Amino acid sequence: MNKITPQPGIMDIALYQGGQSQLAGHAEPLKLSSNENPFGPSPKAVEAAAAQMAAMNRYPSTDHAELRAAIASAHGVQAENVICGVGSDEVIHFLCQAYAGPGAEVIHTEHGFAMYRISTLAAGATPVEVAERDRYVDVDAILAAVTDATSLVFIANPANPTATLLPMAEITRLADGLPKNVLLVLDGAYVEFAEGYDGGKKLVETRDNVVMTRTFSKLYGLGGLRVGWGYAPLPVIEVLNRIRGPFNLSNAALSGAEAALADKDWVADCLCTNADERARLTGGLRQLGFGCDDSAANFVLARFTDEAEALTVDAYLKEQGIIVRHPKSYNLPHCLRITVGRPEDNTRVLSALTNFKQQAQDVSV
């Protein structure tokens, strides 16, 4: 019997699971599961987005010229080489739709962002997962996995959910080692938190096969507006714009993002607090005996003895009204990812973990 069926790969996609935001018995839980800016967006961004609501009968611009110009000015890039999307997720999807398909392979790493696999399968291509080395992207493993069918390589730097940062020399070695017909995509959702790292901007400007993606969801606190962008050689941008929906970003999103970029004082304050609190949270975890790599993002990855301990800690934190992320789906079942919150949030987390540790020691005596 004939039936309607999706194209190959679609039914292999596991639905993306966002960070938990609600807890039974807790009216206002402390949500540290989605790497959101705990201070929210710039008030100027809120004002700019709200000002567009009365004119929601009007279509937004199709070329995002004003936002692209603002991005170019803020980040020292060429506006014509910028494409804007519904979060950087959409730019990732565009890349797979345009450059992958049946018979093509797309490389990502074992702890890589879930959208790489999802977008690859949606395009009918084959995802190829390669091992990392102690939670760091392994350049040699990626290069060894390249075949004649490879079309794209995705890596996040800083990485999610590990928060580790691959040195620029290694990123350059990866770019140099890939065939010229393979696109290297540097996912820079957390670049702003990594001091001294440009997200691969110079590589994009000096090579024909490197793309950088960025987002307004993390530092700028606009996750709910869904705005991201990509920076790529002009031939790649021209391809991606052929499949981009002409009105993919709303007027509110465009104006909010532009205002967020302009509020440099807000950005500087958020970055300063994140750096201080990230160091405090990392140090506190280590003092309690939990493993924690140096983080280059706005979250930390705490490591426990095994999955059972991680789940026990997760449950205890939930009892205290604190939501973190258990990244089992990222092949890290023995870990918990914890967003760096406000100073009082991090004090609450460390206090809860201290109490957990003390209770565990009391039981073992």
C-alpha cells in the first residue's frame, strides 16, 4: 500500500531537548540549564524591540542591511559577507541544506552541538562522529575521518557542553589540513566569553572554505528573539541567501539585536561579571572535589565519579529548586552543565553542593 513517507534521514532525528525550565513544587526555580544571560537583555534592546510592536502589520526588510552594517561595525567584518538567521541554528541548517545531501558526509565531534547531526540528517546526508580527547576537539581525529564524501566539518569553539577552547594554532592546523572542497564551520555561540579569540574571523577572510557562525542568544540575552549570523566568503553567502526565507527575521528581532550591539556598557558589565563568577564557580567545584575544566564560556561542566552520582547530585539540586543540565545525550552521562548565574545564584549552587557533599560524608561515616 502506498503511503506518505519523509525523505531518508528525517526519522533518524531525535527531537532536540531544550534545558528544563520548570520544577514541580517550585514556583520560581533557579534555571541554570540553558546558558542564558542571567541579567537578561540590555534594557535598550527591550525598548527597541517593543517599539516595533505597533507596526507588526509591516513586513521586515529582506536584506537585513541595517543589522548587517551594525554587525560589521561592532565586529570588524564586511557587511556583504554576513548572513542573518533565526539564531545561528538556522545558518547551520542553511549550510547543510546547501552543501550536504544524499551521499555526502558531515563531520562533528562526539560532544558536539546536537544541531549538527539534526541538520545533517534533515538534508539527507550522513553524520560522522569523531572522538574528542579529554573533552577537547581532536584535530587529528577529524582529519583522519575525512573522505572523498566529506562536505562539511562542524566544531564549536568554545565548545558546548564542555566549555573547552581549542587554541587558534590548532584551528588553523585543521583549516590547513582540510581539502579545499570541504567547508569548515566554526560555531562561535560563546566566542565573546573567550578573551583574545576572534572566532575564526581571520580564517574566514583568508580562505575560501571557512565559515563562522555567531549568535545573539547568549551574551546579548536575546534567546527569545532568535537572532544569529554567519560570516563567510562571498560565494558561500550568495548560495545561502538563495535558500534563506526573505522575511526570516521580524522587525522586533532586527531592532532588538541592533540595539543590543550598541549597548557596549551592558555587554562589558555582563562579560566582567561572568569572568569573575565563572572563576569562583570553577574554584568552588574543585575545592569540593568535583572535576571541572577551565571554561571559556558562560557555563562550567562539572564531572562526577559516574552517571549515578551525577544523577544523584542533579536530583538533590532540583530538590533545592535549582535546574542544571545533565548532558547524557552529548555522551557525558557523568557530568552536569551549570550556567554561570548572578553572584547570588552561584553562591546558592555552591552552598547546595557543599551541603550535598557533607551529607554524603555523614552517610559514609
